[in-house]
Amino acid sequence: MPAMYAIIDVETTGGSPSIDRIIEIAVIVFDGVNVLDQFSSLVNPRRNIDKYVTQLTGITDKMVKNAPAFEEIQDKILEMTEGNIFVAHNVKFDYGMMRSECKRLGVDYVRKQVDTVTLARKVLPGFNSYSLGSLCDSLGIIIENRHRALGDAEATVKLLDIILKQSSSKKHLEIELNQGIDPNILPPNITLGEIEKLPEEPGVFYFKDMDDNVLFIEASKNVRREVIKFFNKAEGLPEHQLNHQIITQIDYQATGNELIARLWAYHELRERPTLFNKKPKDYKFSHGIFLTTDKEGFKHLVIEKLDHPEGEVTLKFQGKGTAIKVLHKIIHEGHLTIQFSLLKKMTDPEQRENFKKSYNEKIERSVRKYLYKNSNFFIVGDGRRPDENSVVWIENSHYRGYGYICPELNEVTVENLMASVKAKPDDLEIQKIIRQELRKAKGLRLISY
């Protein structure tokens, strides 16, 4: 039986599947030769459309006001795509939007996917751009109603038709349907079925040998995609092919979000080094930059050993030399030399008292630029289940550990958040991981105390 394709294009309120909504959708059922069915509709997103989207598509809030909501057309879309290959130009976006809309209605939408961007790059090499507009211009495909769902979907059907007529399309289509992996490059003891069972969600995966020994550990925001990337990357490398011979199983641990995945994997590697991973560096703190207060109430930054009993340790270091370099950087970037000079010249008590507040604020602001906005807080993110949240605890700007809490069973209080966390050691790499993930700030919220 020939493959059946459901070519999809969606227009949306914005660019994020997690928060934005579909405002127009088109579905065209194609058997590789003929169009068998098609459907298109505006969709009421029940929220405002971004001005940029309106400029791009011409779709306004007024146009969608009386359009059906997604739940009113969901059954039609599910029926047209059931058993068919979900095809789109940049399929990750369109498929992600469909999954999000269905998830809101309690439906787990799962279809095999093909991306015409990836297929075109493999089957039709040599073009400067593989955007739908540029590719269609190069191939002589006329797009009616560009940036409208039906117009773009019809153009994608014509593009898919050209791709399928190329002699190399069968091989690359098969790889696309296998989540982008060529079965021939898998380890001999790993099947495509095992790859398909891996979740498309954040977590940690483990490669193991026949004796259940862990050979390799990696964190990822999408476990299945990262495993596929690993094997694709190793194609043609003799040393990796040799390593592949001893991989007999793949395990994974869902974590809920990428921050926990990275922390989890790092702690695992600290506790049990593997054959394939590089061993994490052994970070041992010896010195710190302390924030102290003198008898007059003025703040000072001093370098001391970590067992120094006075002041707040703001930054920890492996040695005194590194601490000195960072302190010089803090002083230079915060223009603190000027503040020190002004304070030194002041002899009048009243003048010094008036100067104290602004002086202390500059000192704190300069050092805390290298820390977090708050010293004591929790980073709360998605958990492994819908009724669960992950928790990372930072106290006095230092990492205390991570854990999980179920808000339905435990009220989200400071005490309960603390109790949910398993104690873990802090080091420079941990701080680097946390800062990197906070900069992304996707799905993470902070609770300060």
C-alpha cells in the first residue's frame, strides 16, 4: 500500500508552541500522485494576534473573532491525519503547534513526520536557501496566498511531489520516517523499535553493555533526538563503530526539564565515571570573596579562606590567585576604585553617613552581578508528570541540591520546597550549568525568600 501524506501548514499568534495558538490551519491529503482531500479554516485562538503576524499573514483579530475554536475542528483534523505521514516545511514547528493544541484538549497527538526542508536538502542539493519561498522560486512553483495556511500547504504538496520523483528520495524518506536515523548505523544490538520507545522530552539517557555496566551518560532536552544525533555523528568514525559493538541497551530517566537533566547527569558522572564520558574536573574550593561590614556599617570585599568566620561568602574559588583576578575584575567593572577613594577622603561623620547607602549599594551591586539577583531562592520547573514540579535550591548564592514536589499533595511553601530537595555538592561547573539554564529561562520560575 503506497504511503499517504497529510501536508499541514498552520499560522499562529506567535512563534512558541507552548504559549501561542493556531489562527489558521490547512490539511491536504496526498497519495504521492493525487490530492485526495483538503480542509482549511481560520481558528479563533481566544487571544490577541501578534502585530508582526498580522503584518506577515494579513490575518487580524477581527477575522478570527467568529471562526471556530480548535476544539470544534479537532475531530476533522484527527480524522484526516490518522494513519498518514505528517508533512510540513519545518515540520518541528507545525507538528509542535498541533501537539500543543491537542494536549490542551487531553489528546496525545502522535504521527510519523517528514520535514520537506530536510528532504529537499538531501534530495535537491545545491540551493542557496531552503525556505519555502526561495525554494519554490528556484523550482518554478507558484505560491498562491503566501503566508496563508492553504497557499503554503498547496506549495508544499508541489514541492513534495518534485522530491518524491527523484531517484534518491526513497532512501532519505525512509531515514526521515525513522526519526532521521539510518538503521545501518545503529549498534548491532540496538533496534529502531528501541529508539522509537525513547521519549521526546528532557531527561538523561544511559548506554549500557550486556552486563548492565553504564558506558555513557548524557543529558538532553529531547532524549530520543539526542540519541539519534549521537549515532548519526558517529557514522564513519572507526573508533566509535568499535564502541558501538558493546552497546546492548539504552536506558533513560525523564527529568521534566533540561536544567534537572544536566544536574542529574553531572552528579551521576561525579559519582560513577564511565568508559566513554570524560571525567568531570575535580573542583575543590579553598578561598572566597567575602562581603563584610565594618563597625561604621560600610561594606567591603575581602578574600579569605572558606573557613573565615565573618561576613557572607559571595563567590568560591579553587585558589587565592583566581579569587584575586576576579576581585580585580569586579572592582574595575564596578568602578569601585572611585568609591574607595571618595570614602578615604571623607572625614566628616555626617558626610560619611550620607554617603554610606549609595556606597554599599554599589559594592553589593558590583559583586552580585557575578551571582544571582537574589541570594536565596528556588528554581521551579516542569516535573516528570503533569502534577509535579522540579525544585532547585539556591541558598546564600550557593547550590544546595534538587528534588521534586507535588503541589496537590504539598503546599508550595519555603519549608516544603526545602524538604523536597536532596542535598548535593556545589562546585564551579554546577554554578555554570545553573547560570546557563537561567539565561534561557524557558519554563523556569523563581521563588525567593
